[in-house]
Amino acid sequence: MDIVGNVLPQVLKDEATEDKGEMARLQSFVGAIAVADLVKTTLGPKGMDKILKPTGPGQEMTHITVTNDGATILKSMYVENPAAKILIEISKTQDEEVGDGTTTVAVLAGELLREGEKLIQKRIHPQQVIAGWRIARDVALKRLRDISTENDIESQEFHNDLIKIAKTTLSSKLITTDRDYFADLCVKAVLRLKGSSNLDYIQIIKIPGGTIRDSYLDDGFILKKQITIGCKRRIENAKILVANTAMDYDKIKIYGTKVKVNSMDKVAEIEAAEKEKMKHKVDKILQYQPTVFVNRQLIYNYPEQLLADAGITVIEHADFEGMERVAAATGAEILSTFDAPERRDQILGNCELIEEIMIGEEKMIKFSGCKKNEACTIVLRGSSIHILDEVDRSIHDVLCVLITTVKNRRVVWGGGNSEMQMAAACDEEAKRVQGKQALAIEAYARALRQLPTIICDNGGYDSAELVQNFKVELEKGNLSYGLNMNDGSIGDMKELGVKECMRVKEQALLAASEAAELIMRVDDIVKCAPRKRERA
Amino acid sequence: MSLAFDDYGRPYIILREQGSKKRMKGLEAYKSNILAAKAIANTLSSSLGPKGMDKMLVSPDGDVSVTNDGATIVEKMEIQHPTAKLLVELSQSQDAEIGDGTTGVVVLAGKLLEQALTLLDKGIHPLKISDGFDRACDVAIKHLENISEEIDIQANEHEALIQAACTALGSKVVSKRKRELGKIAVTAVLDVADLGRKDVNLDLIKIQTKTGGSVEDTRLISGILIDKDMSHPQMVKEVNDAKICLLTCPFEPPKPKTKHNINISSAEDYKKLYLQEQQYFVDMVKLVKDSGANIALCQWGFDDEANHLLLQNNLPAVRWVSGTDVELIAMATGARIIPRFQEITPEKLGKAGSVKEVQFGTSNERMLVIENCQCTKAVTILIRGGSQMIVDEAKRSIHDAICVIRNLIKDNRIVYGGGSAELACAIQVLQYADEVSSVEQYAIRSFADALEGIPSCLADNCGLNPITSVAQAKARQLQENNHRIGIDCMELGTTDMKEQRIYETLSSKKQQIQLATQVVKMILKIDDVIAPDDY
């Protein structure tokens, strides 16, 4: 009904709803802040983990995940609230774009909206708030870029920076106790890439058993497959042929082909021809004189036996990714036809040693001394698959951050230093801006300061006092100070060696501001009637 | 529902299943229709103007989109009321024809209906109202043409176009970067525009979105970006001086459309078939290679063997290129689309400066960029942003801006925005009203009131007092005889829209007023609604 009491005709579909003005805004604030609060406790070195338990029949206890990674948590949640969905979306994008800071981005957006809500309650128009935020964001971004430093990619300092960044990233993860070890491991892996950003070359293999400390970086390439029975288990100076070809039976690719025979003899003939065709293929492969043959697809016994007879070690059923990596690591070309044995030298991959190794209980194939020495493998050990999964995610984060740093090369001090400096820049700007927007700029600064506050809270320290002292230190000109989460004090990050990648911070700031603005601008939420699903 | 009754009050059955139908007629029908349409207009009215707010729309599958674009809002609201649907179509036809002003047209229609409602209450016949609206509309359009100004789109590095694009972008979430995006849009349109014919084929501007980065990273690529990568991971990632072979046939043995069977009855046949099959692949690749092509783009898939042969012959190739992309590449590179391998000739190849693979983010997504095409008449705008919703909204906004620029190239007459044009028309219509001696006078006067509704709505959205600001602007227009006085939405301290440089195209404004009037007339002609009961 409208205000006069007329019954309004129904315009939307039956189950559709429309919320306007204050109600719509309230709904989005509540949703976004709830999501931010949910992941907030995982932030920082003393952050806690979450257990994610899938719902649905039969899998209640099977695939549980224990994690501290914001994107993983948010991705696995099913939310109804549209604003909450936006936060999840930006967290995902952050994961895809830089790989880390996924919690930060959701928390920052949530804190911005929390401050925004207060301003709205003070009867400031959302557009004014947005105008203020936009100024604040530019100021913060400029400060962030100003305080970042850059080192030459070849220099020792840069190498040290990388290790520090890796340690900082790891400090909030499960493997924080072994962070020195893993930081070194990850940096070595990334430096092997020599500036390329292709994470494919770094393979992560998880094998339950042993302790986390037993994890290691293998400079060779490990394929999680077995060498076919009856072949040599150790090949030196291997010539590798990598193929993607049918080795079960060669189906005829011409459309509409059918075999129609009128006697048993003919069947035998055809069968012989089929066999011969396969033998012909094997012969062609043999012309390349490989010592190892890796195929993506299944290899049937007959060709396998032919190859084994020729003294070739056969690895079958290497999946697509594995095959691409073998090819990349050994410099082999992936073949599907075998008519150019004269190009043998370009086609075959080389490596010094291929051997079957045992990690824990599992047999694997290790390629060491490869022609293109970029690929490497990180073997993760741990007492349970849940721990391994979490370590895998952590290592992935670190590798992403390191690669981003190698690309961008700019670093900032960690321990909340960059957030506090950005907040300070916003506060300074707020003094110069006329009009209500200044309030929004101050709010932006408060939201930024919430990040170190939450980190302190998560550690069980007196956040109000610490953050205030921190502010004072920065004011005094100690620009490299930050939170020391080991003993709950303010310390010089230079001495503690806490560094972070500027690009991660930058992306988090940009994405969080954009999302907060997007949610702030909404004054009307229309929910369409849910699609009717037929029950199976 | 029954239409007629006999002497005893029993209904005659006239309509099929009339028991399950309902009917509204007369004034009740008018009012119900108008209220439904107004409900839509009310929802949209808060999105109007530079300080307009966005709407969050949740689709039946739970996907969220946030937008400010009128046509998108009404489309995604999934409206079921028949009259309200007319407004949806209204917004969409404005979008299809002009591309911008989709919110304004619905708001104007809403204001007109509001006026019609009061006129109906006064007892004026609906047809008289629509006649009056019609006459008023003609007057308004004529006046719009009188006050329109021609602008020089070439002057000052296309400054006027950029300003017009900025006006279109001003109300969107990307308004912070309106200048940069406006420039991108202007450059894109001018790159593909045929200034001699004053026409722009918008198909030549491809808008590609990619989440990640921020809106600032949006850029214009003077070439084509396709969301595909090379078919074989080991193919070269960059081809300079590319000669492109554009195929719409798969690298597979042929599949005749006639149903057929090949029967193999002997081992010789079997072997022959095998050889023939191999020959197919070799021939295909050879035909492409012999033509001098150094990259092949194909709309279909590749067989593994063919794929490898391509690699072996050092011929990078891309598979599953979408049909629209194939056409675009053909236009840009001057390539002919080749449907059969036998027809490949060197003349049919397209040329481009370079084709290379670029990578985004950490998740290893790659795209191909075709740059410096022979006939450089296709460009891509690559939109980046923090999340899918932002990117989608940015895409809609840039589309609007591009449409505005195209309209200006077609017809370089503009009117000033900020509600000034509507006010000027309202004044003119009001003057005309007094000259009309029949009942229509009231309708014409109401039309003027409805036009004033637009600046008042703008003012309302900007947090200004709508009544005071409209009254002031109107008075100043009359006193100073200056039709450029509007609402100062951005609080820049001047109400002269020429100084604020808020341009709107004449064609868009004209279309808005005409379309809104038409729809209102249509709604006013409905005096009977018969619908199934459960509708």
C-alpha cells in the first residue's frame, strides 16, 4: 500500500521482494560487516583458523578443511546476502590477481562500511561519503607508493627482501614455527624461475607422513606416476619423448567408418592389420631412439611390451598437466605424430637422471638435471592430509606474493606500518578538505587503522594502547616502526625484518575501496523470485 | 468474471473459462495501470543524475549485479505486471535506439502518468489527455530543436565529445575516472568512425572484461583482444608481421553432411584408410603453410595429430575462436573467412603487426592480442576492476558513453543537461497551453509540470531542495532569457550548464520525450484489462 492507502498493483513476481532506502542500506551493511567479522579473527600472525565442513548427505565428516586463508573460507561459504557476495567476490579476485591479502581485502571493505554506516546515521548523504572516500583512497595510494622502496632484482638486498616477505606472509599461517625454513625454500623455488611468472613450473606434491619439517625442495622434477613394470628403474642421460597419442588402439578418425566382414578369416586379417598399425606406430616412435617414453594416454600391453623390448622405459597415463611440465622441464616437444625423426634433437628432452624414488609410501619418478633448469618440486610432508592442504595453500600464497614482488619489486614495511602511514596521510588530508567529505576521509583513516587493531586483538594484546603508541612513534618520525607481535610491543621493522609486498597492499586497498563504494551507492535491492527447481 | 447476466442474475458464459478470469474496467483499470507504471518509475527515479544511487539486483539464481543503468535495472527486475512491462520496453527501446538516457525516459513517463492521474480525477477524458500530451510533445520537441546548439566535435582535441562522454559517465560507479574513461571511449569511437558518412559501426568496438586490477587499469587496445590461447602449449607466444589464416573448418577429417557409412571388409581397405587419414592431416597443414600464413585462427577444434603437425610446422594456431571474434578479426585484418582448406590463397590472409599472448594475475589466464591490424578499424576496450560486479557495471557505463559519442558524430547538435532543457521546454509548453481554448489546455499544462519533474527529481537526488531549486532555475531562465540554467548537481557554484559543460545529445533528449509520451498515450488508451485470475 502507498501512503494514501491505495492498494498498489503487484508489479514484481510473487516471491520477489524489493527493499528501498534505509532498509536496503541496512541489509547490505549488516551482510557485509558480518562477513568481514567472520574472517577477521584469521588476520595476522596470531590469527585463528576455521574449520569448513561441507553440508550435504554422506559427506558431513569426509572433506573437512582447516584453513586460515580468507579466500578459501569465503569461497566455501554459501551466503544469501547480496552485499556479502560482493565481498566474497573481491576476495576471490584478490586471490586470482596477487594470491595473498584475501582476508585483508574483505576486512578492510567491511571496516569501511562499518564507518560508512556511522556517517549515514549522522545524516550524511552516501554520495558525500563516497566523495570523501575517493579523496582518501587517492591520498592513501600515493602515500603507499611513496613509502615503498625498490631494489635491483639481482642484488643481495632484493634477495633478502624476498626472504623477509616470505617470512611475513608465512607468519600468519599454520607453518609459522618453521617459517625460516619455508621462506628459504619458497624463495629458492621462485628465483629458479628467473623472473618468469609461470607458477606451473613449481610443482607441489603432498604426501602424508613424517613432519612438516621433512618437507623439502627438490631441484628436479617429480612426476607422481610409476614406471611400467618390466622397465629399467634408473636411466642416466635420458632422452625423453613426450607424446600425447592413443596407444590403446588407434581408432579411425574418418567419420562413419564401420568394419563389415563376411568370414572369420577376414576378422583375423583385420585384427592383424590393427596390430600391425600399432606396431608401425611403435616403430616410428623407435626411430626417434628415445630411452624414455612418456605418454599422456593409456598404453595397452602390446605396444608397452614392444617398447619395453626395445629397452625403453615407459611411463603411461601422465595427465595433461604432468605431461606439460615434463615437456617444459626437459625441453621436449609434445608429439602426436611421429613422422619427423630427423628433428630428433629438437624434439627429445634431456635429463641427466631419471629414477624411481620413494617418498613415504609412494613411488614416484624423479627427473633430475633437466635441460631447462627452471622447474622444481616442493615436496610437502605432514601428519595429515588436512595439514598438508593448509600448508599447500600457504605455500601457494607465498609463491604468489613472491612472484608478484619479483614482477613489481616494490616493498613496504610490514607489521601494520603501511596501513598506519596511509591512515596518517588521510588524516592530514582531512584537515585541508572543506565540507562534510572530510568526515568520510577521517572515517577512511579509522578503517585503515582497524587493520593493525584487529591484528593486535587477535594476538590478545591491548590494541587501543598499542595502536596509539604506534601512531605516536610514526608522528615522531620513526617511519619504519610497526607492531611486534612476538611480544606485543612496538618495534622497528627494520630490525625485525618484517616486509610486505607493495602490490598486494595496493590491490587490497583498491579492491576494498571499490567494493565499499559499490555497496554504499545502493539504495534499492530487488530480489527476483528464486528459480523453481524440479526435485529430482 | 462475467460480462453479461440474464434476468435472474445468472451469468452468460461468453469467454472461455471465464470463471477463472478477472477483469478491471474503466477508471479502475486506468488507475491500476498508472499506479503499476509509477511504481517502476519511482524505483528508477533515485538513480537519475550524477548523484543518483545504484540498485542491487539479485537474479533468480542468486547472482548479484549492481547497476545504475535504467534499462538494465528494469530488465533484471523481472517485472510481471503487463502495464509495467510497457515501461520496461520503453527503457529498452531507448537503449537500443540511443543507448543512453534509459533512466530519464522512464522517470519522465512516470511523471506524465502522475499528472494524468490528477487529470482523470478532474473528470477529463483519457483521450483528451493523450491528445493534449501529444500536442505539448510537439511543442517541446520543436523548442528543443530551437535551443539546440551545434558543436564542433573536432575542436580542441575532441573536447566536446569527451565532455559529453563525461556527462554520460558522471552518474555511474566509475565516475571517479570519468575523464580517463571518457577519453578512452572517444578515442575508441573515433578510431572506428566513418566521419565522412557520419556513422559508427559499434560492432568494431569490442569491450572485453577481466576482473583484477582496478578501474584505472582499463585501457584501449588498438587491435583485438580474444580470450583464447595457443592450441599447443609449446607454440610460439608472439608472432610479428602476422599473416593470419582465418578458418571456419575444423582440423579434422571431413565430415560430410550426408549420412554415410564406410564399410571396411578387408585388411587392405583398413590400411588404405589409415594412410588416407594421415594424408588428410598432412594436406590440411600443408595448405595453410603453403599460403604463407604464419598463424592460423580457427573457429573449430583441432585433432591431437593435427595440432602437433601445426606445431611441427612452426605454425601457431588458436582453436575455438568465437564466431563474432572471427568476423571482427576479418574486418580488422582484412582477412577473408575461409570455409574450406582447398580455398586458402595468399590473398585471403589477413595482416597484423603482431599477435601475442599476454598473461594476467597468478591464476595463469592468458589472452591473445592482435595489434596493428592492416585495416586498423577495430579496437578493444579492456575493462579491469576489483570484482565482477564492478567490471560489469563499468562495461555498461562505457557502452553508454560510446553510444553518446556515436550519436554526436551522427548529429552534432546538443542541448544542455542538468534539467535545463526540460525546464526550457516546460516554459514553452506552458505558454502554448494558454493559447489552447479546449479541454486539452489542462493536459498541456500538466505536460509542462511533468517536464519540470525531471529537474526536480535531479535536485532531490543531489540533496537539494527540489521545489526551491526548480523555482529559482525557472525564474532565472525567464528573467535572463537563458535556457541553459539548470540544477547545480555537483555544487560547482554555477547553474549555467554551459559553464559546467554538461552536454546531452539532442537526439537522445528528443527521443526521450517522444517515447515517454507515446507510452503514456498507450497506457491511457487501455480501459479494460482481462487476465487469468492467478496472474
